[in-house]
Amino acid sequence: MPSVLLLGATGLVGAHLAADIKRSRPDWPLTAFYRNQSADEYFSRVYVDRIVHGSFSDTDLVKSLSKEHDIVINAASSFDADLINLIISGMEERPSTSPKGTLIHLSGTGNFIDYGTTGNFNPESKVWNDDNEEDIKLINKDMFNGATDVPVLEAGQRGKIATYIICLAVTSGQSAFGPTAQLGVGYNIFVGLAKGLGFVPYVGDGTGVVSTVHVQDAVPFITKIVGVAGTQEPQGSAYSRYYIVHGERFAWKDFSGALAKVLYTKGLVSSPEPKKISMDEAGVGEVKHLIAANMLVKGDHAARMGFKPVQPSMLVSMQKDIGEHVF
Ligand SMILES: NC(=O)c1ccc[n+]([C@@H]2O[C@H](COP(=O)([O-])OP(=O)(O)OC[C@H]3O[C@@H](n4cnc5c(N)ncnc54)[C@H](OP(=O)(O)O)[C@@H]3O)[C@@H](O)[C@H]2O)c1
């Protein structure tokens, strides 16, 4: 039975994933790594076999755990290059007598925005497709998640470890821990922007598009890839083992409208209506690029592997996900 290490176990994706892996592969020993000790009861309840408390600053521990396990899942960060390089260096030190390690890395479709600045839909923009290896070869370190995707793809091509990348669209859904837990990276970005501005923004006419997925659609697919990684030899190149998972795609203005409504009910913004601004008024940093741009992706390969979104639209889910969240 392959042993599995889950990093980021207490996150929006990680907590659902731990439970789903144990449901689907009850005999595979699963180690959950996290720092929040109040989560112990949850992980015992979902039959995680081993709990290791620690932070990513415990570099020797992260490296030795990565070396020890047959499958390592990074559900913690798609931005932290030091972390991913540490994981890879540990995995590549596995003795030749052990089975080759497999890294399953979660990334994000922020990689594939067109860097438009008007906020308007651009029918000429590139649609990135996981079925086209040439698209995946274009991923570079300047992209939103490029600092981690590139070393993972390079390690996969070196071949000392096998790699799979599952690239998530902006993710909705509620934490498995209930309303006081993580909202997840996507919600944190957009709620944080709105709280900072005091209102929910959109840029231009707001027809630029965002791609979304529900955590309960994404997680069974990640579990499926864990199963593939533990039972089959890796097929093709590292670029072909890159899966884009997305459900609904809608205009930023609709996203902002739904977000404004729920954040207003929580007393976090001054109006239930979103406000039109220019990209420069959205502040500094990378986030303003997201809301001004188009995020056009297709997951034909993931769909062939069985990914099928069935959960409610993020426009609906958001009212519950954020509405019931305790800030
Ligand atoms: N949610 C989205 O919209 C979205 C979209 C695209 C891609 N992704 C990617 O998918 C992955 C999972 O996302 P998510 O939304 O589930 O993330 P999340 O809810 O923010 O969870 C992050 C996890 O990483 C852990 N972590 C962070 N820093 C740590 C440290 N220094 N030491 C130990 N643990 C640490 C957190 O632990 P604590 O609980 O202790 O903080 C938490 O378990 C990420 O790589 C993310 O970029 C997410």
C-alpha cells in the first residue's frame, strides 16, 4: 500500500481531501501534516493514520517526511517556491531501492489570465487547455503560480520522481471544519480586497470572465489522481499530467454583484452593490490583475479522466460559504 503525506491538511481543500482519500483508499496509510492542534479531533474522526504537527519552517521535518512517503500531496501553497523545492529535494533523495516517489501539486488558474487591464471580455484572448502540452510548456515563473509549477514540471521531466499537477479554478465551498475555519485562497483574496477598499470592485464593464470550481467537485478528482498515482506507472510527459479543473465561468460583474450582497449582510462593505473602478484604483499587488482580466481555461483532459462538475454555481454557493462564515 503506498503511503500518502498531505501538506495543507487543515485548508479548504486539504480537510475535505483527507476524508475523501480515507473513504476511497482506507488501506493506504495517510499522514496529515499541520500546525493547528485543535484539528486533531477531526483528523482522528476521518481515520487519518498519522498526525504530524509542524510548520513549513521545520524544514528538516518537511524534507524527511517528503522522502519517507510514496505519495506527497501539496495542498498548502502554490506560491511558496522554497516549500516546493524542499519537498522535491526530499523526494529526490529516496534510495534507489524504494519505489519512485510521486508529487501531486495543487495549482491555480490565475496562471492563465490574459493580463487585460480594461475589465472587458476579450474574444481574442487565449483559451488554455490541459489537453495541449504546448500550452502547459508555456507556464513560466512570472505566472501567478509559476514559482511552484515550474519546479514541479522540471522535476517531473528529470524523472527521479513522478509528478501530477491539478490546477484549480477559483474555488467555492465550505470548510470541512465549519464556519470558523479557512475560507480558502480564492475567497481570501477577493474578500480581503473588498474589506481593504470598503466596497466590492469590478473593472470596466465587468464582462471579463472568471473560471470557478466547487471544492466538492474538485476533491473527488484529486482523490482519483491519488489513486492513479498509487496504482499505475506515470504515462506521458510531466506536461501531460497537468489537469485543469473548472466548472462555471461567468463575468466579473456577476461575481462582484454576488460578493457585494453577501459581504454587505456581514457588515464588511458599505454597499450591497459593487462599484466600478479602474484597475489602478484596485490598489497595489497582483490581485487587481485578476479582476481586470479574463481567465479562460478548458479542462478537456481532466474531463476525459472523469472530472464532471455537479455542485451549485459559485454565485449561489457564495451566499452560504461566506454568509455562514465567522470572520
Ligand atoms: N481556494 C482557491 O480558490 C484556490 C484556487 C486555486 C488554487 N488553489 C490552491 O490550492 C491549494 C489549497 O488551497 P486552499 O484554498 O485549500 O488553501 P487554504 O485554505 O489557505 O489552506 C492552506 C493550508 O496550508 C497550511 N499552511 C500555510 N502555511 C503553513 C505553514 N507555514 N506551515 C504549515 N502549514 C501551513 C494552512 O494551515 P493553517 O490552517 O495552520 O493556516 C492550511 O492547512 C493552494 O496551493 C492554493 O493556492 C486554491
